[in-house]
Amino acid sequence: MEEFVTIQCPFCGQTFDVTVDTSVRRQSFTTDCEICCRPFEVLAECANGEVVTVETASE
Ligand SMILES: [Zn+2]
């Protein structure tokens, strides 16, 4: 299952949606901000097919 979650860019502060695979309990991936195009890391934890926590981190 994939679910949309709203994350906030650590650089420009804008929020936008990314998809998270909720079948993976703990995952991290790099995404580019849709607004300022800078890459940052997203850490997501899922349980029972739902996203529990999402954190963003700049390098
Ligand atoms: Zn940004």
C-alpha cells in the first residue's frame, strides 16, 4: 500500500505530499522539494498499514 503524507521542506518551509510504502515498517529515502528543488531525507515509520511518524532532515 502506498499512502500520501504531507511533509515540510527543511530548507524553504513549504509543505507538499509524497508517497510512502506503508508495508515497510521503517524507511528512509531522499526526495527533492517541489518548490525549491533541494534534496533532503525523509524518515518514515509505519505500523498496521498506516504511517505513524514522518521526519525530514537536511544533510
Ligand atoms: Zn523547499
